[in-house]
Amino acid sequence: MQPNQNLLGRFAPSPTGPLHMGSLITAVASYCDIKHRGGRWHVRVDDLDPPRIAPGASTSILTTLSAHGLLSDLPIDYQSQHSAAYNNALNQLTPKSFFCTCTRKQLEEFAVYPGRCRSNKTPTKSASTRILVGKNKIAFHDLILGSQEHDLGVEYGDFIIQRKDGLTAYNLATAVDDAAEITHVVRGQDLYTTTAVQIHLMQLLGLSPPIYAHIPVLTFADGKKLSKQNLAPALNNTIAADNLRNAFNYLGMHMPANDRWTVQRILDWGIANWDLKKLPTQLPPFSAMT
Ligand code: GLU
Ligand code: ZN
């Protein structure tokens, strides 16, 4: 493949705990996809939410990625260092935004936000900031799921861009960062529901969205996604080559058996054989034995 410096993929872990097989699959998929296109791969640590950050998790994640040969082509990026860009975006969105003082209780009976605070244009203490959503249809093409269309008003309603506690909401931070430099977002289908909202924000900010591919997510046999909450086991870095082989196996990519293949050799095989169109629609359930 021809190198193409303009193409940039990313892996954006939240430092809530160590990497597990599910996150390795996402990392490997985003890495192989962009490398197969000749592009570069960027690691961004999504460390915007202090209450959810686990001490030492960033370091542990980066160590695990390196042990698996997954090295960022650009300096590691941290969302916590982007507040200027997020504030800029918040300011730019002022004409479309309003301040919401609704409590959780006031909203619990509504499927989408009922528009109660729409006329509130003055910032107040402990108010969240929402984007006014009217009849906005968002269409995009997902490289795995095909043509998608969402009616934001019906499906999402006025959504939050800055939380009550002052933190930038995930959707705004991700929209700003992805639109700034990323050309290809490969991530789990659990995040699919955020895509239309993120594209809408990029459009309001006059930015062009990346191309998306949402890959199937690794689950336990009961269908639950692997996560820190349900005690998905942390990856063991001393068996990185085995972990990578397993990650490819889950993705339906069965490489030649060869115990001597290094981590780099395995990744190179993955890059050479990468084909989004051949991914299974569902991954086999996680087995701790693999
Ligand atoms: N940081 C998010 C997570 O770990 C992923 C962000 C994204 O890929 O959009 O769930
Ligand atoms: Zn409100």
C-alpha cells in the first residue's frame, strides 16, 4: 500500500481501568484498518471525566498497547489538555444552545428532552448546556453497517454538550477532536448511537466528519459487553503474541499457526489481510480460556 500521511485513524480509550480483550480488538481493528490504507494511527486518552479515571490506568493502557506492538505514530494525545478547543466550540455553539436546570427526576418520564428550558439563554450555576435540536436528519455511510439515517429530534432530542459539573460532554469533546484531525474512526458498535449526534455537532461547527466503521463488540456468553464493571480480565502483557492471535481470531481472521511469530509479524499479517467487508456481523462470545 502507498503511504498516505493525510489518513489518520485513532484509538481513544477512557482510562477507567486496564485494557481487556474487548478493547484490544478495537485497538487492533483501528490500527490495522488505517495501516492497511497506508495511514497513521493515533492514540488519544479520553481522560475528561475525573470521577471515572482510575489511578494508573493511563499508564497501564499505554504499557499494554506498547507490549502488543500498538505504537502511536503521533505523540499521545490527552483530552484533558484540550479545554481551550472545547470552550471555543461551546462559544461557537452559543446561538444553538441553552441552559438546562432540570433535575433527573423532572426528566425521568420523558424518552427525549421535553424542551422545558429552551428559552433559558443565561448561564446559571449548576446548569447543563444543551443543543437545540429541531428537525435535523443526519445521514452518513458506515463502512460496515452501510447507509444510515437518523432523525435527531425524534431519537435524541436536545442533547447535552456541557455537563452540570462543568465538564465537556463526551459527544462534544469527541466531535471536536475527531473532526480536527481524524479521517477514519473505527470503534465498537456500542458507540454507534453517538455518531449522528457527533456528526451534527461537527456540522454546526463547520467541520467535516471522518469516515466511520462500527465493529461488532466482544461480549460474554450472556450478551453483556466486556467492561471493568463486569470484571473483564486485564490483558497479560507477557503473552502479547497470543492475545493478538486471539483478537484476530475473534474478528474471524485466522492466521497460519506459527508459535515463533513476533508481535510485529502478527500485526503485519493483520494489516496485510485486513478487510472490513469480511468481518463477522457478531463476534463469538468471550472465553477466558483463550
Ligand atoms: N473513550 C471512549 C471509550 O472508551 C471511546 C471513544 C470513541 O471511540 O468515540 O468508550
Ligand atoms: Zn431543562
